[in-house]
Amino acid sequence: MGIKDLLRFMKPYILPIHIQRYAGKRVGIDAYSWLHKGAYSCSMELCLDTDGKKKLRYIDYFMHRISLLQHYEIIPVVVLDGGNMPCKAATGDERHRKRKANFDAAMVKLKEGNVGAATELFQRAVSVTSSMAHQLIQVLKSENVEFIVAPYEADAQLAYLSSLNLEQGGIAAVITEDSDLLAYGCKAVIFKMDRYGKGEELILDNVFQAVDQKPSFQNFDQKLFTAMCVLAGCDFLPSVPGVGISRAHGFISKYQSAERVLSVLKTKKGKLVPDDYSSSFMEAVSVFQYARVYDVDAKKLKHLKPLSQDLLNLPVDQLEFLGPDLSPSVAAAIAEGSVDPMTMEAFNRFSVSKRELKTPVRSFKEQDTRSSFLVCSLPENVEKIELKRTADEAMIDPETVLKEVKYSKQDSDLHKLVLQPNKDQHMIMPTSNTSMIPDNNPFKIRKTNEINMEFAEYGLQELEVPFGIKSQAMDVSSSPPNSNEHDCSEDQNKVTFDLSKLDDSEINKDSQKNREKERSESVEEDLVEIQDHVNITTKRVRGAQPRTESFKVKTSCRGSENKKTKINKKSSILNFFHRL
DNA sequence: AGGTTGTTTAGAT
DNA sequence: TAAACAACCT
């Protein structure tokens, strides 16, 4: 993930620090890395979609780290991933396959009663789901922690925030595990932050200004640096065989221009360079420079950097590889966490529909239409929060829902968003009244919980495993950190307390009631606007056929007979570009 | 010889 | 998962 070998290569510029250094500053957090790490502590519960608190331990992990930052008087700004950009399908495909294999293996071990081995395998099978992200958002809201859901890549959003002044809502550094932040030009990045707040910091300006450091970037600017990153191989574009970070650096240093490097590359190793490498390369570099991000003040999308003249000369529809444009209301709804950025589904609306449309929703067994799973795919929280929003919308006619769902689908196609059915989720817990709603609707391809979709194959019985034993095994790993550098036990308690509220089915009734009231009106408006947008977008998509063709999602809500979800994974930036 | 790529192993949670 | 190691390529 990220730029191949970049961190190792940049080692001389990476220095150990403690986050204390950022006391009083705003610091951005790449939510994905903490969500992913946190998921390890409850991987089995997440994989099996168990009911109960333990499944939410990843929230504990996350909030513990938030508390840590707050303890040092750092203002955390959490940034979550939004819709899929030109994606990492090549690797995503592979990961999916591996995760599924691990999940299968884990289930076998579980059947054998080997909980330890199963747990280990589940850890390799977990992925971050949109349900988890949404769950986190609820807690962040209740804890008054600032957050933004990026329209597309969180990395781009973080880099954008890092380019702003404090008064503009900027951040002084970013905490992440992903080297892409450097390609995006993020000024200060902290990698590998541990539970005590120690981490490794890289300041980009130091890199460019350093005089006698080993890998020299004397004549580099940000654009050349980004070009080097792309050359070395990134998520958008694999490198030319035989070219790694070291040679990429060598080429850029020598020729001082991406164009020259490309032509040298072509003459040097012609056959190894794909025909379209140059154009893909330039576009990948453009994404790192000009990706679409959310402007919190203006409440609309903008570009990471003002577009170059070259790009300005292009027709607008050819800029979609930077992230398709979104109307301000949609962008804001996504950023604020009220709309699923993958499906563009207005949570509230569908939750209301689901609740009130008793007849069309029927029993879960009978659902195998697209609308069912969409209705089902609501994070349970949201539904509960919105329990009272109803009456007028409640009378939605099923046809309307279907239609809207269809639009959502096409809209997601437009955004390279794989509409992730999740249809089988309900099969996992058919006996649970409170959790009838499948709650993991992935934000990102690379984070999809494809595995979850396979769960149904195992049937419920097999999920009734000796959880007591498991619990013990897992408790070991997640005992509270005995920090001697600071005391965050209070924070810890605070988090736990809120968590238990969350866990309770009465969730948020108190704390969210007010917010609900506050938002009620604006949500209403947003919904209308969103619908408009979706309709407009849909038309556009219809015109541009190739795009819709690239995602074929076969879905079924049925439990046993058909749950293979085929997704045509041609979503590397390469393919994406070609379609434009 | 240095770099890339594939494989193995230890560490994390 | 990533760091360390080995083998292979330029």
C-alpha cells in the first residue's frame, strides 16, 4: 500500500518524535489506519458479526488514541475515507481473495474448536467496513471530536488540510501509516504512532532543503517528488518492471523532468513499458496534485491545488479522474457523515422507509431485490437515531424506493463505487430483532467486507461457537495499556462509558435526541437536494455507457443458493482513465 | 554491486 | 504487516 518502499528509502529523513511536540496544534488523523489496527482486537467478533460490546472494541482503541492526543492538548481532526477513487483494484482483488481464504480457514479452525488458530486467521480476514466508520462517527460526534468524511481519498483531504493555515482550519501534521501522504505533498507526517504517542516524523520541507543527506532531493520540488513516487509504483499505477524507488529517484534526479524520464524509460526498456504508461503516469501525478477534496468553509468540493492551465483547458467531464464532482449539498452531506459516500444513500430516508414500510420490507427471507438490501444496509445506529423522523416520508411507495435505489446504483457507478450488496448480512443474525439490519456497507473497495458476504455460506449454526473461550483469548490482547508516560485512565473510562451507551439498544436516545432535532430540518433539505443531484447524475451516466458497464454487481439476498458477488475489478486508475 | 522481487519470520493487537 | 533475508536481474 502506498508508495512502494518509500518509507524505507526516506529513512534518513524520518526522525523519532513524541506527539507532545504538537501540543496546542490541530493534527489530522487518517482514520483508516486506526480503524484497521483497532479491528485486530475484535476481529472474530467483527468477522462473525457477533452481537455485543466486544465487537465495538475497535472504537475503544480509536478513542483511546484520541484521548491520548487530547491529553497532550492536541486537537484531533479525524478524516475518513469517502468514495472509491480510481481504485487499487489490482491489489484489492488479491486482498479480497486472501481475506476470503483466511476467513474460510478460520471457520474450519473454529469448527475444530481451535479458537486460537481461528482468531489468528480472523485477524487476517478483517476489513474496515462502512458500518465501522459510521459507528465511529457516532462516537466522534458524541465526544465532540472534529471529523470530516473525505469525498474520496482521506489522504488527499488530509494533504489539503495540511496546506491550510490554522485560521483556515488547517492541521499541523497528519498521523497515518500510509506513505501516500508524502506523494500528496503533506507537509508533516507522523508514521507508526504507538499507544504512548511516540512515532516517526517526516517533514517534507526538510527533505527538499537538506544539503548533505544521503538520498539527495536538492533539485527536487513537490512535483518531481510526486513523479518519483508514481514512478516507483503507487496504488494508482504499478511501476515499470525493474524500476523501484531507488531508480525512480535516480531518474528524476538525473533528468529533472517527468517527461524526459518517461521518454528515456521508453527507449531503455521499451517492451516493459505499457503503451499507455505515459498518459496513465501523468494522470496519476495529477491525482496526487489536484484530487478533489472538501472545502469545509465553502461547503463544497474543490481541488487540492488550483488546477494547472493544462487541466483547465480540458473539458470538465475529462477531469473526473480527479474524483467526479459532487453538488455542494451532496459533498456536505458526505463530509458530515449523514450520507454513505459509497452508495450515496441518504441513510435517514431509507431507514425511515425500512421502518415504516412494513409490508414491502416483509421478512428478510423474502428479500432479494436490490431495494431490500439497500434498505437493509443501514447502520443500525442511524436507524435508531432517526426513529422518529417519519410520518410524511413513511408513506413512500415501494416503487419510489426501488427507483431511488436504482439511481443510487447508477450514481455509485459513476463514482467508481461498487455498490456493495451486503445482502446476506441478515442471514447472519436472523434471530436478532435489534440487529436485523445488516450494518456493513463498505466505503471503499480496498476496505470492503467481502468476507462478510461469504459468511452466510456457513449458516448460523456454525457461528454458535464457544465464545466464552474466545473471549478469554482475546482479552489478553486488549488489556488496557499500562501507560506510565501519561494517565489516560480517565479518558479510557469516559470512552467506555459512552461505548456502553452505544452498545445499548437504547443508544443515543438521550444524547442524540437534541441533535436529531437540530438536524431534522437541514436533513430534510439535504435529502431533497440529494435526490435532485442523483437524478441529474444519472442522466449523465447513461450517456457515458462504458462506465456503467465496468461494474457488474450480481446480488442476491438469498442465503444459501447464490451468494457469489461478482464484481468486475477493472478499477485501477489505468482502466479508469481509459474509459474517459 | 546495487537494486528489485519473492520468501520467511517476528511483532502487533 | 512489515522488516529482514535470499535470489535473481541489470
